[in-house]
Amino acid sequence: MLRAVSRARWEQELKVSPVRVQWDPERTLAGATLDARSIQVGLSRHIVADCVEKWTTEIRDVTPTARKMADQLKEGRRDRAAEYLPQERPYDLPADIARRLYRV
């Protein structure tokens, strides 16, 4: 549990932060929870316009791929469904940002 002072500071920072981050569990193709966690990033309304107009470099419709994966899963072919998953790579963070993300 966060101490009262820490919680108050967190609430103040939340009010002015344009970006919100939370840790979510990774899941298998069947939906089971894995031990690994991923970061979910949320944008406040104050920064959405920049994201959409300045930072977005590509939008792709992955519906056909998701349907192929679903078909493979229905047939019990998890290995084949997994072949459609995008390759992931670690993202190196500046030390000051990493400290904020990993603090408890």
C-alpha cells in the first residue's frame, strides 16, 4: 500500500500527467495469464491530438490476421496461430523514466 504522502503526490501528478501507464499481465493465445507483464499506456485528452496528428506513423487493419489466428486456434493449432503474432523487442528507456515506471 502506498503511504499517504506518496499517494497524495501520485494523485497530484495524475491530474497533470498527459500520459498514464499501468502494468497488465501478458496472456497466452488461449487467454491464460502469464508471469510476464506489459505496459499499457493511456493518453489524456490533452495529448491525443498530438498523438493522432504528429506521432502516428502508420495504421494497419489487422482484422484478416486476427481471423486467421482465430481459425487456427479453433482447429487446435496454437503453434500456427502464434506464427501470426508480431515480433516483439525490448524498448530501452532513459533511466529517469525507467525509475518512475518500476517504482512500487
